[in-house]
Amino acid sequence: MRSSMRTAPAIVVAIALTALAGCSSNGDAGKSADTPRAPGTPAAVIGVSLLTRTHPFYQDLEAGLQQAANERGYQLLVQAGEFDVAKQKDQLENFLVRKVDAIVLSPCDSRSIGTSVTAANAAGIPVFTADIAVLADNAQIVCHTASDNVAGGRLAAQALVEAIGGSGEVAIIDHPEVESVIQRVAGFEEELAKHAGVTIVAKLPGRGTKDIAFRTAEDILQSQPGLDAIFGINDDSALGALAAVEKAGKLGQIVIVGFDAVPEARAAINAGKIHADVVQQPREIGRMTIEAVAAYLSGQSVPPQQLIPCQLYAGDDAAGR
């Protein structure tokens, strides 16, 4: 993240060593640790299935994965489910057929992907999650690396409450199939609960995409004429909401807070159209994920969870950016 942000503290990576349900910190040697490889072959082959490759956040996450993998001589087989869990399951099945050394996964659906993870577990292939966790029972994940989404949700709520003066009606454009969103919404609602004057009047899914979020926001605006603010669980949700607010002629009347701070959202903040965004570190998530893979494959103990702090990017940060 940009070191020039005035409203956020310097970022220090925090590793939470508390156990995460379904995770393993197995310190036994990984499958590639004692397997000799022919000269010229990669040190390890890692199958990667992301939520999407079209969003700037995941493009940065992939760049972090790739840079760290290149430094270690690993080969990445990068694919993406593009929000389709059936497609993602096929990708993981292909990784099993190819007998990759490890799998890195950002699930399209945190529960439905569980059967594919358990299949990898049965095949002895370690699975690591990045950004989005697996919530399915019996699915064993070695290490989950992500933003501290609960804390990020709290930051979003604090910015929103301040912007509406401590009271008003709020809507959430949600994506409850995804674990990271569940966490950030939990933090957001937890913080709002501290303010008796703030009421959540709508909480509807937007699937994390602009077009669906736009239609969701339109429905909310029609059903909630007294609405004061919208929390979009990612920037596509916030930007879709912004389009609906502009179409309704309510720009400047409804506060919008998003999550990710992609370039388009930053531009909207700089223009005064979106109030604030929570900033993540996707490249760091990618780098630390590969570090966890490397540690596991070399037989070291791996923490079950690695959490990275978020920052807030608001109107006051826009000057000079």
C-alpha cells in the first residue's frame, strides 16, 4: 500500500497463530521435500485456482504468487473459477490428475468447494487458501492467508458512521457465499451495533459484480427512500451502487463505502463520489501464501492462519494521488 496515506498506520504483517477450524499445521515433510527432480524441472508444481483473474485485486494477488514462486523455482498452473464453483471443481480435479505438489485456492463458494478439497486431502496433496477460506466440514487446509477482514469491516463501518453523523439508515450489498465477505460483514455489523442511531434496513446479495450490484442497489433505493448509506462488500459492489445512485439522481445524498480500493474506486473517491474504501494488500497475500507452501514442502511447521491488516482510504487521502 502507499506509504503516503495519512490516515492509516504503517502496515505490519500480523500472523495469527490461533487454530483455524479445518486447518492443519502439520510439520511433516511435504510430498516434494524428498523427491529428487531431474535437472531443469521446477522445484515444485503448484496448482492455483483463483476466484477470478479479471479483478485488479486478484491480478495483484496472482502477481504476488508468481513473484514468490519464481524466486523459489516453482511452476504455477494458474486458473480461475470466474465465480463458477463447478468450473473450479473441474480445475482442482485436473490438478489431482496432474499430481501437483500443492494447491492454492481462492474458493468461488466456501462450502461447496469442500468435496474437491477432501479429494485433494485423500490424494495427499496439501491445500492452501488465499484471500477466501474454506468453510466445509472435514476439508483440511494447511494454511489460510488473507486480510484481516473482520477488522476491515470495522474500519468500513467507522468511516460510514462518521460520514452520516452517527445516525441513519444503512444498506449492505452482500455476497454471503464467500468467507472473506462473511468476515468483513460481521466486522461491519459488529461496529454498527455500537451506534444506536444507525439501522441496517436492507442486506441483499450483489454477487460481487457491478451489474448485479447495480440492480440490487436499484431495488434498495426504490424500497428504502430514506436510505442514507450503502456498504459494498467489494469495489464492484460499491461501483455498482454508485451507478444506481447516480441514475436515481441521489449523488451526494447517499454515502457509499467500499472494500479493495482498486484504481476505479480510488478515482471515484478522489472525485467525491464514494466516501471511503478499505485497502488490502493482495501482493502480500500472494507472497505469504507461497512462503507457507515453501515452508510446508521443506518439512517446517506452518501456522494455520496468516492475517494481514487493512487500511482506510478516504477523501482526506485523495490529495496528491
